[in-house]
Amino acid sequence: MFNFLCYIVPSKVLAQRIVQSEIFNQANTGIQDWTVINTDQLETEFSKNSYTINLPVGANWNAKVNIPNRLQSSFKNEESTLEFSARVISSNDQETTGYGLIFDDFGEEYNLLYIGQEGGRIFSTIIPRRKKTNGFAKPLKEGRGIAYAAGGMYKTTIRRVGPNYSVYINGILTMRFVHEAMIKFERLYVTTGKYEFSNLKAFSEFVVADGAEIPVLTPKDWNPENAKVHLIMAGIGDYKNGILGLLNSPAIDVDSLKTFWRSSNGGNVPVSDIIALQNEKATTANILNAILNAVKVSGKDDLIIIYLSGHGNSSFFYSMDDHVSYSRIVEILKYSRAKSNLVILDACRSGSIKNLVLSPTKSSPDSEDLAALFKYRMGMADAGTIYLTSCADNEFSFDGRMPKDNSAFTSAILKTLRDPQAFTNNVLTVASLYSKLNLYFTTWNLNNKNNYISKTIFRDGEYVTEKYPVKMTPQLISNRANSYNLPFAVKK
């Protein structure tokens, strides 16, 4: 047993949980909040539980109705959600009917997030109305459709995370788009027919501290025999939503690194301490629950490793069914009782996490006992949380070329693990790994200096296609600069 004396700083943190902050709730509104009209051309009706719009045959084929001011502020926070249920009571024998929300509203010119129903399908799309065409132009963004039953009630959910917006119909992702400015919905839009809207709600989500206090166990000594590694891995290549492209590498990456961490070189992490989520199992709930559970059960001597491989954006990692916000990971780890935390992100623009993050000695154990050496070096490392990302915030992370290939980033990690020169005194620290990755991608970037990829983004009311260089610049970020001596691997 190796005992390491440490200075005690008594402290405590509060248990954390995710809460919703209400912005708007239809149940708490009155008739004064809604537009009430009763004419031959348009009729609206408000009740406590629903808002009905009737646009009869013979009237204009579409109508626009103002919505409550508080509902217009649905997306005032970085992480916000707007949801409502709607049904078509009568389509007035029209083959195509639908409703939507108007944004970027400049009177005669605006953009419409439209939920349409046609041919037994319900779908989402973004349609611009422009003065020069005196009507609607070609859709800016077309989403997928799902089966539709006439007269059914369908729930629409619109979620914002930074500039990224996702649209769900009955819980099924139908469209994603990017809008750099905050979207402000100002008017409801309907085509000919009678519609009922109910359960309109808007809210923001936050990770907050609970009232219950959890003592931070700041020990007198660090005990390697008690040290555990809690490993959470998620890799998604086979996205089922039809919107995100398929990837060859993520599930393979999880298998490859799981094999490494199971070995003596990676600390002999037992299967019971590994959560490996691949493809359909890598949902938002499963990933966050795994991280929360690791934070909950981790002890004072432990290390938490989080590894995510798949599609990403500047604010989050795409899960199988939704997304995992980087800000949420950072917030959760603030309450970690583990000695150290290591987050590895192999996803496009993962380096953006940098915007959210801003030792005792003793003789070494026998280097033949690799697991003991790994835990010993855990004890030597300074406490803190480290984030290792595959690329900078304005770059993309690249998949493997073939179905069974690792991604470019994970391939570079595995290559480093096979390089004896990367180890110093039989230990590869996170700092040394990062140094090797930088060298690797310096050459990789030079080899790809004439290569570019095209991406389409939504900016200033329209979609534009831009070219980006094929380039990856790994990032190493920590809230404590001296924590980079955390071991990543050991060898004989």
C-alpha cells in the first residue's frame, strides 16, 4: 500500500440536477394575450386549453396571426425549447394543408418554418417569402416526413442549442438547421382549413445545484488500491434520422479504445466500470445518465474518462436521438468527486469546448505491475478536469476512409500508443499524447493542404455553401494547467 500525504481543504458541493425554467405556458394565459378575430375571412377562438384558427374556403388561401409576446421570446436563452400540439380539424377538401411559425419577419419578406401535410405524410421545411418573387421561393431547408393520419394530434418540438435548431414531430427528428441570430417567432401561419393548437410551452434548461449538500471527500492520503477508472464511451456511425451522414469509424473507435483500456497498459479497467454505448444505444439520456452516475459513484481516488466519437457541432455532440450539450458535460463535471476527469471528443468543431473551460511524491511501484503503475501515476497527477478534442472550434473531424477504419483522430491516438518513443519512463501522459498528436496532424494537414470540403449553412436569412480546408488541430484544455501529467497509458 502506498500512502501519499495531501493538504486537506474542507469543502462541500451541492447535488446537481437539470431543471426547466418556464418562459411561456398556454395554460397561464388569458384571452387578452391572443388575437381573437371573427370575420367572414378569418375566425379565431381562444380557450384555456386550445387556440383555434379557421380559414374558410373562399378566403385568402393563407393567413398570419400574431402570437403572444412572451411566446415570441421562446429562444432567448442558448438552450431553449418550444413545443406545441396541433391538429387539422378540417382541410376543406384541400390536398395540401399546413401551419407554421414566421421568423426573420420584415413585413412582406419573412422565413416560414412550415409543418405541412400531404399524401399521408407530415413534414417540416423552411420556406422563404421574398418580395422580388411576389410569393414563396424554393425551400431553404427541406426536412424528412413521417406517416400522418387525418385528424390526429401531432406534437411539434423545436429545440435551440446556440445557433443550432432541431425540429421534431411526435418525438421524431425531421430537420436540423443553423441560424446564427436568435430566432424570434412573431406570427402563426395557416393555409385554408381549421386548426387547433394546444399545450404551447416554452422553457430553458439549466444544470443547477440542489439543496442537499454532498461533502467533497478531500482525503489525508491517496490510496491506489482503492483507485478506480470510470469509463463512459459513446460512438455513433449509423445515425437513423436520415439527416446526418453515416460514419465508418465511431463504433470501431469505441471497440479499439475499450480493448486498450481493458489492457494493463490502459489501467486494467474492469468491464463493470465501463459503459460502452454504440449507435442506437448512444441516446442523450443514456450518455448523460452514464456521466451522472459516474460522478455520483466516483470516489476521492478515481479517474473519470468520457470518450465521444461521432458527428458534432460548435455546441454539442450529436447523440442517436438528439444531442449532448458540451456545456452540460462541463457543468456536471464541476460536481465530480473523482481526483481527475478526462474528456476526449472526436467530433467536428469539438475544440469549441475551450470557451466553456477557462503533487505528492513517493517511490514508484514495480513497473512490471502495469495496473499498479497506472494507478500510482494517477496519484502523482495534479487534480483537475482535462478536455482533449480532435479539432479546433472552426474545423471538422474526419471519419475513416473504409467501413472498418478508425477515425483520423482515434487512429492517431492508437498509433501513438504503439510508439515506444512516445513513453517517458514507461508512462505516456496526456501532455505527451497531445504533443504527439500535434506532430502527427502537422504532417496530416500538410498532406491535405490542397483538399477542401463544402458545407451549407444558414446565414442572414438564406443558405450559403462555403469551402473549408481539410484540417484538424487537436486541442488540449484544462481548468488547471498542471493537470496535464495525468497518465494516459503505461508500458513495460
